[in-house]
Amino acid sequence: MCEYCEGTKAFIAEYTGKGIHTMQQNLNFLLGFGDNKGIAHIKDRILYVDNSSGEYAELGFEINFCPICGEKIRSEGK
């Protein structure tokens, strides 16, 4: 298993299109903090995605295999 499917590392975003950035993203860009917080992570076979800087609920998809290493994802405690 890799760091992503173990839940210890989050996926970093690649932005496309001309959408509007959130207020938190604009402040990070303006103040030079960068935006290195991952927007997606795997927990208990769910790939959660949040591109709203925590302003809205995360969206999740049940997955069976890690998209990075291909390892079968096990439920927590199993």
C-alpha cells in the first residue's frame, strides 16, 4: 500500500479552466502562503474531494483500488 491509500498523504490539486478561486485561496496567493494543502484523500474506501477550502461538504466516491498504486483498498478495521 502507498501513502495515498493508507490515508497519510493527500492528493494535490491541478487547476484547469477559469473558475473563481475561494477567498482562502486568494488570501494564500496574496500573502505568499502557497496552496500545498491536498484537496482529496482516501478514508475507509471513500475518495473524498474538497475544492472549496473547507467552505462546503466534501464529495466522496467509493473506490475499490488505489488510483495511484492499484492496491486493493481495505475498509478500516478489516
